[in-house]
Amino acid sequence: MNTIGPILLIVSFLGMVITAIIANRKRKKQQDYTLTRRMLIAFTAILILTIIFAKLTDPKEPAKSTTVESSSAVKKTSESKQISSSSIENSTEESSSTMESSSSDESDSVNTQIAAYLEQNKGFANGTLDENGNPTENGTPNPVFNWALTINEMDYEENLLKVNVNDNFLTLSQTDASSAVLSAQNAAVSIVSESENWDMDKASDGIFTQIYYNGNVIGRSKMTDVKEFKWK
């Protein structure tokens, strides 16, 4: 609080009091005493009002209030940014999780269809299915589909086809082995291309293929042409 004004008033007031006392001693009339008392009361009232006014107009109080309000505003802004950042992170995580889940579901669906197609081709090869894919006891084995009898399963994910072969595959010559894997690749392409809406050009390019036996890679597509294979 600015104390200069009140101090000056107090000093002035004391001076007036001293002056009034001296004057009262010199004056003998009752009117002079009455005038002095009125002056003292008036100066007392002015002093009180001045002190009250100085307190009300103290410049430090608004500064404190402004500082508190500013701090509160900064805190709220920081909290708002944290909430916004957290919301963005949560939204990103949820979006990423949704995309991964969707991709996984699509792969599962494609691989389910590939497995069913493989079993159908085995049925044609063994003669347990007729030309329409219906079970039959008097069917004729079709050697065109013998490639399917050399393969246990196929798994597709992100432009990579994994073909797991069985013991029958090992009896094939390298040329017949390549032919069998190419038939497997073409079968997978017919499913994947329809599921992922591939055009004819992309479907004709084929899918990079790796061949496994008992969990070990025994062959793969060539980098120059995925429909040709390199064997270990």
C-alpha cells in the first residue's frame, strides 16, 4: 500500500493539533474552543477517509489477482493441451488397432477360402468330388489336380504366400515341384485377387512364394519373376 499520503496527512494533522492547542491556550472564549473541536473532527474524518481510500486503491492487490488469474489460465491451457494430446493419442491407437484388426480379419477370411479351395482340389485329385464339387463314391481321380496332394496348407499375408509341402512333394523332380508350387500360387491368386479387388495385370504378376517343409524354407520365388522358383 502507498503510505506516503497517509503519513503526510498524519504529520499535517499533528501540526494542526499542536497549533490548535497553542491557539486554545491563547484564546479564552468558548467559541474558539468550539471551532477548534470542529476542525479536529473534520481532519479526523478526512484522515480516516484517506486511509480507507488508499486501501481500496492499493495497486498490489489487482496485480496478485492478475497473477493468480494468469496462472490459472496457463494451468487450464496446459490441462487442455494434455487432454487434447491424450485424445489424439487414444484416437490414433484406436484407429491403428482397428486397422490391424480389420487387416487380420481379412487375412483370416482369405486363408479360410484358400484352405477350402485346396481341399476341393484334393477331392478332385482323389476322385472323391465330382466335377461340380459334390461328394461322390464313384468319382474318377483327376491327375490335373495332383499338385494339391503334395501340399498340406497355404498361408497368405501382405503379398507373401507361404506353401507348406508334405512328403509327397519331395518325390517330385525339380520341374514337377516348380509346376506344383505354381499351381498352388495360381490357386491362391484366384482367391486373393477377388478379395482385394486386384486388376488383371496385378493378378497375372503372381505372388512372391516361399516353400516350407517341416518348418524349414526349401525354396522361394525368384526376385526377377515370382512364377519361377529357386531351390535349396
